[in-house]
Amino acid sequence: MTGNRVDKPLINQQLNPWRMSVAPMMDWTDRHCRYFHRLLTQHALLYTEMVTTGALLHGDVERHLRFDAAEHPVALQLGGSEPADLAHSARLGEQWGYDEINLNCGCPSERVQRGAFGACLMNEPQLVADCVKAMVDVVDVPVTVKHRIGIDKIEDYAFVRDFVGTVADAGCSVFIVHARNAWLKGLSPKENREIPPLRYDVVGQLKQEFPHLTIAINGGFATDDAVLAQLDRVDGVMVGREAYHNPWWLARWDSAFYGAPDRALTREGVEEAMVEYMEREATQHGTHWYSVARHMLGLRSGLPGARRWRQAWSDHRLKHLPAREVMQLARTKPSRVVQTDVVDAVQV
């Protein structure tokens, strides 16, 4: 096992852990992405991609669960619907040092539905309750649930209210609510994040009805003002795509939403720290910098020279160069000389 739990950052334990978080996003929030995000915010809770129980029962556990101690606080999101399998996977997650186990009841993809988990579980609240109880019984870390406000055309508040009430009775006290319905047929996962309308009022109503529960909201947040408006109504805000595509926003979160002192971060300093991480990963695990760099391509979004910088870090022709040399190329101002330098580097 790892010693991941030993080196947690010193965070005010009175802070609500779910006040700000970065959503679990398939193919995006891997351990390299989370390390990058942790450089930007010390307090926000970070989530893994969804890991299925099958992957942990029959696959490479270390590949799925290994992470850097710097990522704390970090939560493991599980996908599954068999209580015994989820209990086993939750126990593994706790042993590997995760701070929370989260059950996915919100993903609408057909592949996930074929596995009988994700958003379709909202139609079976008692099964979800059984899954939660099985996990709560074997771990000491919080067991939480991420879900939608409805399924398909079901927009009756009673549907999500009864789901939350049933699952809460099984021992879950934290619910992260994506404020859209999930359409199980007819929409792609991408369309399911955009087409069903956002209904923040439903999540606020849940908090009013269940004041003893921690209710966090997810869906469509991209500005400080939008987040602050929700923090007056619910316990936390989870941000997804905007956190990934505009990561520099995270550098304001600790001061804006936690009242922490400004750490005076710079994009150059964060990039340097990522290069050091890339070098360490290459030495310790044989990880190529290219698979790490893809997560930080939005770091200079909106700044002069951002396109040139992004192109250097995403240029597969430079994969043979050390990460530090790629950083130097990326930081060089555009000129005919620079273009010649890049071509020469490619041809080496």
C-alpha cells in the first residue's frame, strides 16, 4: 500500500470539505490533472475519474488507485451497483488513502447503463441505499453520492426528494447534486451536460428540506458571482468543465471562497512545478511528459502568446525532447528564429 495519508496538507478542519470541489470527469481528472489542480488550490476537494468496481476486482489496482500525497484532500468515485463489490472497492480506496468514497448515480452514458449503474440507479433508491450501507459498514471515511435531479422526463421534485431521503437513511449525509435531469435515451453524455435545463432551485429545495445533510450543487458554474450566489443557499459548489478548460480560475478559489491569504501564484511558477513533477514521474514511473502536459493546456488561456505556448506543449513532434526543453520552447516569443528552432528540435 501507499503512505498517501501521511503527508496531507494542513487544512483548517472546521472548513466544510465540500465547499468547493472539482468534478470527477472521465478521461480528464486523472492523477496528473489532480496534481496540477492542487498546485492552484490548496483547499478544494478533488475527485478521481469514475473507477468501476470491475476494474478494481479484476484489473490493475495500483494503476487505478495510485496518487500523489500532494493531492489531498482527494475523493475516489466508484461506479457499480453490487453492494458487496462496492464494499470491497471502498475498502481498497480507504486503504490507499482516499479521503472520501463517492458513488456515481449521475452518469447517463449507455455503456454505464449497460453495467446497471450511474444515473439509472436513481430509479432504484433502495438498491443505492443498500450499496451505501455496505460501504459505510466497512470504511471510516465519508461515503457520498453524486446524482441528478431527475431521470428522463421525470421533473417531479418528489422523485429526487424520496431518493435523497431513502439513501440518507442508509448512512449517507453528503449529496452532490447535478442540477439537471439525466436523459437515459436519445442524448449523448455531452448533450446530457448541456441540453436538459439547469434547475438550481430544486437543489436549494433539497437543502431546505434536509438541513441536516450536506448538499453541494453541480452544473454550469463559470464565475465567482455564480458560485457565491449558491454558497448562500447550499453547502458547496462542484465545478466541472470550466475548472478544466480555465484552470487559472482555481488559483483564486482559496482566497475568494475560503478567505485564505493570497498565495501570489504565477503561471510561470505553476508551469515550473509541473515540469518538476513531469521529471519526477518520468524517473519514478516512466511516465512521458506528454500525457501530463495535456491537462495544463488551458493555463495561459486568454493571454498573449497562449496559442503558441499551447501548441508547443501539445506538439507530438517534440515528444523526444525533455520536458524542460519543451518549456523553454513554449516560453520563447514568436519569431522566425523560434520557428527555425522548433523545426531543428523536431529534426534532431
